[in-house]
Amino acid sequence: MEFFRIRKDIDFMKHAMVFNIISLLVFLLSVFFLITRGLHLGVEFTGGTVMELSYGHTADVNAVRATVEKIGLGDATVQNFGSSDNALIRLPVRPDVTGAQLSEKVMEALRAEDPSVELLRVDFVGSQVGKELVENGAIALLLVSAGIVLYLWLRFEWKFGLAAIIANLHDVIIILGFFAFFQWEFSVPVLAAVLAVLGYSVNESVIVFDRIRENVRKMRKATLHEVINSAITRTMSRTIITHGSTQMMVTSILLFGGDALFYFALALTIGILFGIYSSVLVASPLLIYLRVTREDLIKPERPKQEAVV
């Protein structure tokens, strides 16, 4: 489906080198922040105590946060959870006290401020469990990346798989770079968003690559430069419709999903924006740098063997 059609091909590849330099700088900055500042891992990864509270009225998150800070737990995370009446508190591991003692201390302070508060649940996450989650998350990223390369290699050619995985890892590292620079909390939902971005971004690359392969057969006298420009231009309407619709949904989560889903939606937003950018201005130019030829896309037909009489 197309809402509009661009008649004249846009010369995206003309400015590819400039955008690639910008991408490289942003990528290197992201790696720098990941190394120097690191990710602000959530309780799920580092271990700690998670408390879910219920009030008989709208929970004042700022008041809860102030109460928690008064008892010397300024590094705790407080947010609404589920409904406006519920609050979620994440407490990091303390070597001097157990999780049970820590939760009791918090409840005593909160009940002194508001007797209506009730403790719905309390979960204790050990540091070993958090370490396993980090390792499993890293393995999941590697397996998804390997699957993408294998899929594109089988569907197209190894140069396309290499171009796509570089573009997709470019998106993932930049998302992580944002979280490292601003020290946003990196939790399990954010990890799920990163994995979703990998699949989402490769889908856009496949659409463009499919059109490139189709154009190679149709535009026999055109250069690879012209073939890629035509492929990107012809898929722009589809890109705007698909990504626009997805971003509308993600934006609604970002604005109305509450604190529990805020960083999940934020990671998806960054991933969608850079996913479009990388598919057009990272993956496609890489095909030129890797010297993809017409022979790579159109395999010669095998001669039919004559029947022996």
C-alpha cells in the first residue's frame, strides 16, 4: 500500500560518506560511554529487593521517594506500578543488612507517614541471579545476531548478511550508548526492547535488499549506486507507513504507560529512529564498500542435462 509515490529517485548514496562518518562518530562515542560510564543496571541484574506497595488513594511517588531518602536509601528507585494507587520500590543490595530487614525498615518509615500503605509483595533478587541474567542477556544478543547473519546469508548473499549485522549492531550500540550517557536504568524490559529492535531493524534491511535484488534484474544498465537509490526511494512510502504506525503505538506507551514501561518505550523509540537511518544510510552504502556485483545477486543458471537415449 502506498499513500504517495516519489517519481524521481533521490540520490541517497551521494551523501552516504558524510552520514557514515557521522554514524562512526556516534558509534565510537557510544562505545566510549559504555566503557567509561557503563550501564546503570536495574535490580534484576545487580540483585536487591523489590517492594510493591498499595495505597487507598493515589500514591504520591515523590513523597514515597522523600521518605525512603530520609532513612538513608537515596539510591533506591521509586515509581508507579500497574495503577496510580500502587508504587514499586527497588532497593539495591546492602552488605550490612538483609533484604527482609531492609523492607521492614522501609515499611516502618512509610507507615509513619501514611498508615494506609500496604505491602503487596516483596521479592529478593540475589547477586548470582543478576549475574546469570546479564550473561543470558549477552548470549541472547549473540544468538539473535548470528541468526540474522545466517538468515540473510541464505536468503541473499554473505555480503548482505555482513552489511545488515553491522547496521543492526550499530543500532544496538547506540541505544546502549544513550543509556550509558544519561545513566538511564537498564532493566529486563529494556533488554527485551533491544532484542526487539534487532528483529525490527533487520526487517527494514530485508525490504530494501529485496528491492535492490529486484532492481538488479530490471535495471540492467544501471550502476549499483543507481539501483540502491531506486530501491530506497521506492520503499519510502512503505517505510513511512510502517514506522509511523509503530511509533504512534510506542509513543502512547512512552506517554501513558507509566514509569514501569517508560524506558522500554524510550529504547524502542531510539531503535526505530536509528533502525530507519541504518537501513538506508548504513547497510545500503556498505553494499557498495563490499563491492556487491550483479553476479552476487543473479546466479547463473545451471545447464540442463540432456537425457541419455
